[in-house]
Amino acid sequence: MPFSFRNDQPDEFLAIVREVGQWLVDTSQTLWNLDTLTADNLIDTHTQGNCYVLYVDAVPAATVILQWEDPLFWPDVPANTSGFIHKLAIRRSFAKQNLFSTIIDFCRNECRQRGITQLQLETDAIRPKLMQYYERYGFTPTYQRDIQEFGQSFRCQYYLLEF
């Protein structure tokens, strides 16, 4: 199955994130407030050009933001010393195809090309299944802290993957 990543499809990126966000709402697993999943909120100086769409057999299947500086979630981490993952979303029609591994491999390779040897992500700390999922893929929990984003408050669990 041929894979490709594109970072020049913001409308497709937003459509997938919103589709997955709606599925989470519909299945009582709300993670993101749908009203906040807009270009104005998600595409800024740190994410511009870093919003990727994964294509599987030329069909848009998933998204990920891979950014190199994150003053909101990681204000103490210097720019270009870590890759930061956000809005990783896999369309339901592509579930259970191990695309998470494909996305993490892509992110790891992008980091290596920049001489970076770690990826970081965070998730809502009240989601044990999601946290276990990240840990199965080698992410190590580091700490928790409260975050305000788009008018919502979260207790975030932070993760690190070193390679």
C-alpha cells in the first residue's frame, strides 16, 4: 500500500480533523471542541507548512501536525530540539491499518533529517486507553500539567519518544 505525506493541503487537513472530531463526539469520546477546529486556530506561525495529510493509495487517510517549536505546550523546550506532534487523526475508514506506526515513522524520519532525536506529544490525562496506546508505541510518560487552549482547560499527560 503506497503512502505519501503532503503539507500543502490545509483544507483536506481540516476536513479530516473535523471528521474525526465529529466521530469522537458521536461516540461520546469528545477530545476536541469542534468549533475550535478551524484554520484560524490550528494554522499559525508554528504550524504553517507542518500540517500533514497522509495519503494511502492516493486517498487522504490521516493527519498530523509536526512542529519544531511549541510555546504553548512546551515553553521551556528550545526551538528545533524536538518534534512536537498535534492533531494526529485517522479517518475511521482507515482504522486498524497501523497508520499510527506509519505516521510516527514519518515524524521520526523528519526529525532525523533535522538532527533531532526526540518526539513529544501530550493528551488529555483522563484518557487511559489513549495513554496506554501511546505507551505501547514507545512513548514514555513524563509529567502532567494543566493547559488552557481555545477556552478549554485540560489536565495534560506529556510524553517523550527518544530515538
